[in-house]
Amino acid sequence: MKRFTRMIYKNPDELIFGHAKFPVSERWDIQFGAGYVVPEVKVAPQEGSEVSKEKMVAECRNIAQSACQRAVSIGLPSFMLEQEHVFQQTNNPEWGGECTRIQAEILERYYDEYGISVALRQTPADIRVEERAPGLRGSDYDNKIEESMEACAANGASDLCIETMGGKSASDYGISRGDIKAVLFGIGVLGSIDMEYMWKRIVKICQKYDCRPGGDTDCAQANTAMFMAGGLLDKDIAHTTAALARAMSAGRSLVAVECGAIGPLKDCGYENPIVKAISGVPIATEGKNAVCAHSDLMGNLIAATTDVWSNESVYHRQEMGGTTPEVWLQATGYEAALMNTAIETGTSETLRDIYTLTDKYRDPQGLILAYDNAYRIGEAIVNYGNDPYLRARAAALEAGKIINEAVDAGKLYLTRFERDSLDNALKILEELPLDADQFTDECLRTYTRKVPEFDPKSYEL
Amino acid sequence: MSNIEELESKLDQNFVAIRYNVEIEGPAIRPENDLDVRNILPTEEPYKSIALAVLYGDMEASLSNVNDGLEAGLSPVDIINNGLMKGMDAVSLLYTKGFYFLPDLMLSGDSMMEGVRVCEKILGHKSETKGTTVSFVAEGDPHDIGKNLVVMFLRANGYDAVDLGRDVPTTEVIDAVEKYKPLLLTGTALMTTTMTVFPKVVEELQKKGLEVPAFGCGGGSVRKDFVESFPMSVYGVEAYHAPKLADSILKDKKTWKDLRKEYSKIVGEFVSEYA
Amino acid sequence: MKNKYGIALDIGTSGIRAQALDLKSSKVISTAITLRHPLPGANVVDHLHFAIEVGRDTTHKLLLDAINKVIKSLNIDLQNVTRVAVCGNSIQLSLFHNIEIRDLAYWGQHALDRLKVTPPKRDAIIITPEKVDLDVNSKAEIYIPPAIKHEIGADALAMLFKADILEKEGIFLVSDFGTNAEIALVINGEVYTCSAAAGPAIEGQMIEKGRLASPGTICDLELADYAWKTRILDDNLIAQDGDEVDPSNGKILSHEEDSAKSIGITGTGVIAAFSLGLDNGLINLPKIKSSDHQIHLQDEMYLTEKDIVNIGKALGAFRAAHLTLAEEAGVLLEDIDATYMAGASGFYVDPLKSLNVGQIPPSSQEIYQMGNTSLAMARDLIIDPSLLEKLQSIAKGMRSKHIMLATSPIFEKIYSLELALFEQGMPFWMYNEWLNKYGFQKVAPRSTNPQIHRIFERDIPELGKEGLHITKVGSILEAKFEGCTNCMTCMEHCPENAITIENGRIKVRTDLCSGMGCLKCVLSCPNKVFKYGKLLNSEEIKAIQIETENNTQ
């Protein structure tokens, strides 16, 4: 496996929405990062539909049908439909396969009839349970994920994604206690190990079919930190800590690309701008049009470098303006239209900068993901590119530096909580060993005892 | 200038987004950057580093800075007055401002005292202080957190605070008064069973013809009316009031009778017990 | 053959509880309780201080008068009582037994040496009713269980015994919450104990509108939209719904027709208000963020900022004690397998709120509310007197280490953090940073899905077919002071209206008097002749009078 030790982008200014160094083409005549932004819609089956395969398939059909109908009704040139599996869809691979088949059929019909460019992303759920023997590797659940991937690819998915949760036991422990070492161990070391295990297999499956390996997101870890950090007034964990966790997660999510994933990377990976800067692959992101799913503090900024603009997730139900697939595709569709207009009129850089500036100093996490800073963190990562631990650590240290510079320049002010948490975390990170094995040994000793769910065997440690 | 920097220069950030957490709590600043602290802290080295070590409650740095200063030939008295005490003054100020809390104060107090001890060793005698005070916990009472705070506040404010410890027999208190002639004696008790020694202490002092300007009594179950039921005593409400009472005895020659009458004014705040 | 009875007695700091048992069927027949302790004062040190001032014999007599009154209302023929078992802390049991108490009043050697006190053993013992003047059949046996150690009494033994964890593998935390909380951390049978002086706020005392748990008191609050729904104790001490009130202004949002009028707030009610207030931001330590800086509850009950600081410091004593024990024992609080809450306040409090405010470690996963374990152990003794010997061997054989919090440097550091938290409003994240800086464990985050095991409906599970009887207790102390001018100043200064003056004689009602924590009568006396220690029980006065009369003859 080849690690990234050099930046694919040579200049942060080249990072911009709708353009990636390595665009991706999928069937149904769609390209990502090839000069335009594709809107995405993702809708979760309503509760109760998981009771039978028939109900689930019907639900997925309706979601696809609604989305397609609205897309042509409002004139979208292209869109991506993503189906994120609920437990039953992944645990019963034939369900997932059948749902994919029916959705592919509908998409293809609209593609044939209207010439609209479409894509179908299937995202099986990571249903593995670390604390249940035999752990993350080789369990029935693990095998079911693989079978489900294959069923989706075989039945017409145009790309595959997953949100792996390797390392979550350790990072959860660290996030809830402000223990930055555990966070780094969970994301940088364990997360990276588990990604490699998972993604080598996914890429192999995709190679057998006309299906692209998309990407992964550190939803299980960095997003946990982001949500626990919450709004400006919440104090469960410091926003600066969440920002450091985010920087680390870029090193971890990059592993999917190193294993052969080509993008667009998965939407809820807020670390994606950094991964894009390093690897040149197109990315999906979500922000202001994902408010139906959760609240973040960078609703515009995260659009600056996007290639696929997503709504994250919403239950399948009726709103005043239509069903949720209709409503939310319309929201992401219009935003993509704005970006595409900017691209066509040669004003995309201005729009990108406006997106960036609305949120750059709202919160430390937004600051480090602004494209210029994301680029800097990317550089820190490739400097230690061959070592997943050291590159995650370097990313966090660089993020700390970026925050401190903004504070010194009087552009961002921190509260005492954010300040102290950042100072403490940076001090700990700086003093960590420079040898990955030594760090891993130390962490194994500490966290095997402290985190009952953590099982070193799941990572072959 | 790239496009984004140009745009940024045109933008008033608060027009777009307000960090309400910072608005409400105020931005984090390093303690030495507080404007009032800046006025207190010495600007020249090594006093600055000595004071900063106290400000950060860094015992190791405090000791090594003091030792460096002594080796460089500075006088121990200067190190105490221009370094250690300045650092502690800044700590007291930040405590009053609500920026520092009790544990900060305790840690800084320890760092300062360690430094003072080293200096006094060189000096060969106690350094010049504002005056001497004596503190004890009543006989039969082990609860000494309150007393420790009183001692810390007194020392932080430049007093030589003699600490007799916990469970102190009355005879030892009398002996200490005889020996040190303190300008303030303090007694604390948590249990109602043990606070009864306070009037006995006064009785014994009077028998021996001894007197202190004021005998501050306080602690868990001790109440003002009890304390004022015998002479020489003043009911102390908060540990940090102790140095203010001592100051008023020292500077304005106040007696225990004055302290009872002017308590709120002397400590400079509203005290409901004295309202 | 007539039925033989046994009486189980628990002498608590906040009151006496007695139960009559049928020895044949081992069933509870009736229950009688008092809503306060017969001795003046709000806590056990007050009782102790009172005993020292007034004399052990008078104190013993006041206590036994009250106990005799309580057992009378059990509604059984006391002549058929053949067994009595009594449990409580060392102070209460020593007052009951009328043995040395001064060793419990002073710490360290100085005072004890000066007073020439020899601490008694406080082993398990069987005594006769005559010895303590208990009005039951004179041939009855009275069982007094042993103290574990000097500092840690039979009540602590009771909670450990009833939790049944002394022989189990694992880490267990057992606490009896009261003004003086007994706390034990048991690690594979090794017991670390401490006693945390939480103060009377935890029982609703020293709180402006606070009251001991009794009918009409607010014992819990629940969130109902933005209002707080009151829970009030009814005449059987079972919580019932009260009004829904907006806590920031006292506006009644929903009135409960059947609700009793509230007369005060119990300790658990204060904890509930504290927990809800912290959650919704009404409390921002040390301030209350309502326009008048008060929290308003049903029937014009309220809590002040001072109340909040008081309850906070009491809870802080628990948290600091837990952390100190864990640090001394070298374990993490988050590794505790089960948390046991004993006593009435440990029973009536909502454990989720206890987690929230730090009364028990927030990471507690399995929580058991055991109720009154002292009374339960007394019942066990009645049913099987041979248990007494077994308890003695458990107490002596226990591998235990007592941590004296007042002299523990760990506790001092942590408690100073609590003071900063509650008095100065230091934010909690800083508290954790400080623990870290000191090299102690941090407070682990809240357990996401704590399991609560509450077996009974009441802290006393079985009241018996005759039900619950609440006995009023209190005696009159009387004296004539040399030099008293009948100026009535003491009477006017008494905040509890406990004093009357008749024919130049001062009479003090012990059930009203706040005791040694107050002494406004003594302190206000313009002629300095009011001597609390000279007050005697009325009956004793009679006895003395008779004696004097006899002498003159």
C-alpha cells in the first residue's frame, strides 16, 4: 500500500468546489470533481419499515422515485441518491441487494427518459460489535458487511461507502474525559488499522463490478467529538479538543484512499477538505443543508471545497413542501446550482471565499477546515505520511498552531475552557513518543485496562 | 494580497457571527496579561521570572529561579520583596477578580513560601514581615482546612503567620501568645463541642495578664453571637478577611472592639453577618 | 400461650424508629417513628455537646423517655416483649446504653488526656431493661450490636451487612447519607471507610424552608415541560403529586386538587431542586438566576442562594469523600461494580439526580436503594439473636482501614476544589483539570444507562398490620437561675419559641429547642445567669425535690 508523502495539490488556492485533481466517472453519465457540483440526497427509511424485506424494499423504491421526480420537476442536471443502510439491510445482504436493484432501476429509467445524470451510492452499516467475541474481525457481522457490499455492487450501486467505527471504544473514552492521548490512539492508530482492514476488501469487491469505491468518514469519532462539543455555549468538551480530533481524523480517513478508494468521499467526513488537498480525490460534504440531521458551526465553509453537496440524512416522511426526498434534494440542488453558476461565470473563487469567511472565525473547528488551513494540515500529514500515528499527531499539532496564530492575530478569541483544554492537549501531544510502537505499547497498557470494550485483537495488536 | 485576504480585510466578523461564549465569559488571557497584574509584576529579570513562577504556582520553577537569583548575588530580601511577594500580590488580585480560585491560591502560596524559606536560610533569620500572627485549631478538633486558609492568606499578605496546627491545648496557645506577642490570634473549630475552648483561652490570657489586639474566631459551627459573648474576640466570617483585619490593627491601631463595630468597612465588602 | 414480642429499634440522628415483631411468625406487627430526635439540636455533634453540657444521665433519661413513649405506641403488651435489638451510630448507642461518650466528642489525645477519658470498647453486648430503664418485661434481653472500630459504628456495620458484599469479589460503594454520612468502599472484602460531615443541609436542615421528611414536605421535583412538578409526602410518608410550578417566579401552572399543603422542603427535595436548577441553568453557582435570586416552589416555599451553597457544600463533601477513598484504596470510581444507598435520604432521593449532583459517583452503573438498614439489622437480631455473636466476629475480623477525612491531605485538596466550585462558582471542567494536576483521577462522565434497584416502596418495607404511628416526643427542661430577673430577654430571643417562664422558673421544650448550635438564650441573657448546663429534666427536678424534702425531714 502506497502512503501519501507528498501533496497532490501544490497550492491551497486550487482547492475549490466542483473541481478535483482526479475526477471520478460513474455509469449513468455522471462525473465528480470534473467542473461541476452534484447535489446529493439521502433519506432514512421510516421507523417500522425494517420489520420485513418487502416493506424495506417498498420504502427504498418510494424514496428513489420521489427524488427522481423532484429532480426533473425543478430541472436538476444531475444528482446523487445515497442509501445508508439500517442494521437489517446490512445484516440481511439480500435485502440490501434488492433495495439497490429497485433503486438502480428507477434511476436508470429517469436517466433513459430525461438524460439526467444520476448516481446511486450504497452505504452498508458498520454493524460490528467490538466487545462481542470475536471482535471486529471475522465475526458474523463482519462477514455480513462484506456480503452486503457485494450484493449492492452486483445489483447496480454506482459506488460504495461505509462509516467504519474502528477505534471508537478508545476515542469515545478519550472524548468524554478530555483524554487527548486516548483520542489520538483511537483515531490515529486504531482507526487507521481498521480502515486498512476494511477498505482493502471493499476495493476488491468494487473491482469485480462497475462500481466505484467511494470513501469513508470518521463519523464514529471526530463527529462524536464535534457533537459533544455542541454549540458555542456547551461545555461538555472543548471545541478546541474537537478541532484537534478533526485534524487527526484526516490522517485516518486518508487510509481509504491509500487502499484504493477514489471518491467522492463520504459526506459527513468534515475532514474531507484535508484529504482532498492531500490526495486530489473528489469529496462529498454537508453543512447548511444538513440541518435536518444535525447542527454544525460551519454550514457554509464546508461547501467551499465540495464536489457533492449533501443533506446528510432525514427520515422518510411528509413535509409541507412534499416528501423529505423531494424537499431536501431541492435544498441541496439549489445550493449546487449557485455553485455551478459561479463556476460558469468565473466567480467561483469569490463564492468559495465568501463561503469560507462566513464561518472561518465562528468556531475553531471551522477555522482549521478553511481551505488554506486544511492545506496546511495536509502538509503536516504528508510530512509523516508513512506513519499513521505520527501523521495524526502532526495534524493535531498543526491545527493547534493554526488556532493559536488566529488567536494571536486577534481574529479568533477563545474562552478559558477552550484555551486551557487546548494548552493541556498540545502539551500532552508534544511530549508523546516519536516512535509509533512505543506509543502503541503505552496505550495498550493503559487503555486495555481502562476501556473494557477495547479489544486489541480486533486490531491484531 | 490574495482574494480571500482582501475580502477578509473588508469584513467585520461580528457582522456575520458572534462568539457568544467569548462575549459572556470574556476571552481567555494569560494571567500575566491582565492589565492590573501587569502593573504589579516586576519588569526586570530575574524578579519577573520569580514572580511568574509564583503566579503559575510552579514550585520547581520558583525554587530554581530563587536559587539562580541567590547564586547571582541578589539579596534574599530583594528576592522576597521584589519577586516572590509581587507574584503573590498578583495572585491575590486575580483571586479577588474571580479569575483564580482557591486551589490556585493554595498552590501559589506554597510556591511562594518555599522560595521564602530558601531565602531565609541564606539570610540566617526570619525576613522582615508586616508582623506576627498566631493561628490554631481548638483542642479536640482535627478540622484544619479553615485554619490553613487563614494562614495562607496572612502569609500571602506579608505576615509571619505562626501555625500551631490542629488539636492545640489551651496552654500551648497561651505560651505562643507570650512568645510571639501576635497582633492577631486566630482560633478555628468545626465542632460545637470544641469551640467552647475559645472563651477559656481568653480567660487564661487574662489570668496571665496577657492581651492580644484581637482574637479572631471562626469555623464551621462557630457563630457571631457566641464569639461576642466573651471579650477580646472578633467573629471572622471568611478566611480571606484575616489579613484585612491584621492590616487595620497594624496601620490604624484598631482594637477588637473597633473590629466588631467596623467589620464590613475594614474588610471592604458587605458582610451579612455584620449587617 | 401468649404471644411473645420483639422490638427492633433504630436511633437515628433525625429520629427514632421502632417496630414490634411477633416472635412466632417473625412478622412485623406495628411501626412507630418520631419526626425528630428527642434531644435538642440538628446533628449528632449537637446531641453529643448537649450530653456533655447537661450531663450523661439527664441526656440518657430524655432519650429513654422518648423511646419508652415510642414503644408504647407500638400497641402491644410490653410485658410480653422478650427481645429488644437496637441499632444506630456509636453516639446514639452510647447514649442509649449510658456509657462514656466523650471519646467521640474530641479528636486527638489532648482533650482526652486532660479529661482522663478511657474510650469504651463498644463490643456487642446483651443488657437488661433495668440497666437502661426500658419499659419492657424486666427479663427481656436487649441486644446492642458492636461498632466496627472506634470511629465507625454499628450503623455502618448494618449497611455493610445488609448490602451483603463483604465476601463478594468486586468493588462496591456503600453510603448511609445523613448529616454525618458513613461511607465505605469495599474492594474484594477489604473495607475502606470514612465519615463525611456533610452537615444538616442534607436532611433539609439549615435550609431556610427546610424540614426533616414528614407529612406535607416536598421530597422530590420532576420536570414537566419548563415547570417543576412537586412531589409531597402524604400522611403515610408516601410521595404524591403536587402542583406544577414555574420555579423562577412561583407561578402555579397546574394545580393538584388533592395535594397536601406543603410545609417545608426535605433534603431530597433540595437536592432535586439543585439538580433541576443546574440542568436548566436557573442555578449558576453560586447564584440563582431569577429576578429575586430565589427558586420558588409550591405554597410559597423557596430556596435562597445561601441554601444552594449549603446543599452544594454538603454534596461536595460526599464527592470529595468518594474521591478520597478511591485514591486511598488505589481504585477508580468508574470501576465500581455497584453503589448502595442506605438510610431514608438515600432511599427517597431520585438516584438519577444523585448522579447529576455528585451525591454518588456519576459513573455508577448499578444502584441499590436499600432503605433503613439499621432497623433491618435490628429486625434480623430479633428473629435470630445468635446473629449478635456473628456480627461481633464480622466487626473484629473485618480488614478495614478508616480514613480520617479531616486529617487527610487528599481530602483537603479535593474539598478546597468543592469550596471553589460552590462558593466561588469555579467551572466544573476546571475542577477536573485540578484533579488531574494533583495526580488524582478525574470525575468520570455520567453513566448513560444506570440501573436502579429499589426493592421497596418505603425506606421501612413492612409497616405491619397495625400500620404506622407517628409519636410526638419531647420533654421539658427546667431550671431556676440564681440572679434571674424575669426580664424575658431569653424568651424573646429564642427563635423556636421553646422557652416559657413560669413563677420565675425557666422551662425549655426539648423538641423545639435547637440546642448547642443556637444558645441564643444563654448569649442574650443580660445578667449572664442563663446556664444551659443547669437545665434539668422536669421529672429529675421532682426527684431532687423529693430527695430534698426527705432530707429536711
